[in-house]
Amino acid sequence: MSAAQPVKSILGAGNPLLDISSPVSQTFLDKYGITMNNAILAEEKHLPMYEEMTKMPTVEYISGGSTLNTIRVCQWMLQRPGATSYLGCIGEDENGVRLAQGTRANGVNGVFMINKDTPTGTCAVCIMDKERSLVANLAAANKYDVSHMKSEGMELIQNAEIIYSAGFFLTVSAESMYFSGQHALENDKIFAINISAPFICQFFLEKLNKAISYADYLFGNESEAKAFAQATNIEYASMEELVTKMSLIPSKRKTSRTVIITQGCDPVIVGCNGQVSTYNVPPLPKENIVDVNGAGDSFVAGFLSQLIQQKSIEKCVAAGNYAASYIIQQSGIKVSGVPDFQ
């Protein structure tokens, strides 16, 4: 009798951050120079905000970081033991314990590199009027090294059918993304990445372009796609034309790259091999929206949950819209119960 084969899974590799989430005032935003609907890395001036937010009566702690958010929601969508796993670096501290426990509680197999000298990374999730701004203090997340992926993480790499990283990981361990991409290329697996934020295009373009060259699937939103076009001098008359051109960027893969760009409540644009399609987003009453934080991460989660089942692009997009719609009706990126996506 042959041994049971390991479950093929979706692996995320990224920057694990304990989300410190709370509604805030305009005064708080002005104090720290924060604009809404943005994601930035913390500077010295931002550091006191984390302690200030922990004292707010509305504060919540959630295992987060863009890639981990995607993997947690993906696990919820799949409802199958062993469906997802995650690699990243945390500190040997209380926040690290909280983050690891939260990851396990969501059914994700987290294999963390532990840095004893640096605290676990945190992300201030500032919420106001159903919008959000993220300020990430990477701390230990910034210490991840590809050597961990090649040792403790190698079994997860080998068992993964899909490997996914948000573009934020390029700021920490681009070599890990290249290693993942090369492994996927050599083993006929799927490598997917996300642009994640305009600043990735502005300050990490060379690394982003190299990661894109490995990618079968490239995700982003409208503002990120426009930032990429500006950084790479792509001229376009419409978002459809831009997505088409992004799908034709030279690739190391034999298969065509698929580019998926979300536009909030406007149609999702999908480009592949120079062809473009659009998919409407089911309307959601404004009064049902609680917090748009994590909508993009959750869209990717839903998409990947169907992709690993070899569903059609239409089905993948529908699942992405479902997961994003579910999350923005919650306070924070939290899942419970069983999804009713059909």
C-alpha cells in the first residue's frame, strides 16, 4: 500500500504583522501625517502611534500582513485541512505568540522564522468613515531570509501547487520571491504576485519587474496599475488597454501571464495574451460596508481558492468578489462560519 500523498496547497510568503486596528479621528491622522486609502512603511515620526492605538477602547488585534490576510481568507474559502501554509519572520515576544496563535486558529500552517533580537512587526490600521490607511512597522518581518525558505520552508514549497506573495515582500526578501518564482517555473507550478501599493512601483521597480517575469498571475488595483504604468512609461487610453499591455510584458514562463486589476465597485479587468475581459462586481449597499481594509487581499484569496481547483477565470473572479464583499462587511479582516459561495 503506497503512502498517502501530501495535500497540494497554496503557500504564502510575506511580511507577518500583527494588525493593531481601530477607528481614529482626523486629529490623530493629522498628528502623524497620515492620508486615507494609503499604505506606507513607518518612519520615526510614526512609531508612537502604535502605543497610542493600543490604549484606544476600540482597538483589535488581528494576525495580518497582506499575504497572511490572503492566506487566512483563502483557507476559510477552501474549508479543507492542509489547504494553506505560510512563511514569514516574527519576534520572540507576546505579539509573535498572538500572531502565530491567530494563524493556527484560522487553520493555516504557519512556519515562522524566529528573530530573538527584534520585536514582531505591527501594522496600524487606521479606520475613518469606512476607509482605511495602513502604516506598517516591519520590525522582525524585515529580517526574513531566503535561507529559511530553503530549509524549514522547503517542504511547504515542494507541496505547494500555488505560491503567492504580495509586492510588500519585495522590500524585505526579494530573493525569496525569485526563489519561489524559479521553483514554480522549474516544477510547472503557479506563481502569483500582487503589486500591493503605488510605492512599490516608485521605489522597488527593478525588483518588481524581475518578480513579474516569473509570475503567471499578477494582481493589483486601479491606482497600483496606474502607478506601474507611470513608472514603466506605458501609454494607454483606457484601463483595458493598460491591462492588455501589462499582460504582454516579457515572461520567463511558457504560458501567458494573466493580469487581474480590481476597481472597487467598478468592473474587474482581466488581461491575458493581449486579450481583455471585464467582470461586473455585484452591488453592495453602502450601509452594509463596515471597513474596506483587506478588500484587495480577500479578492486574491477568493480567486486563488478557485484557481487551485482549476475553475474558470469567471468563477475565480466571482469568488474573489464574494470574499472581498464578505470582508468589507466585517470590522477587520476576520472570518467565521462556512462561506456560502457557490
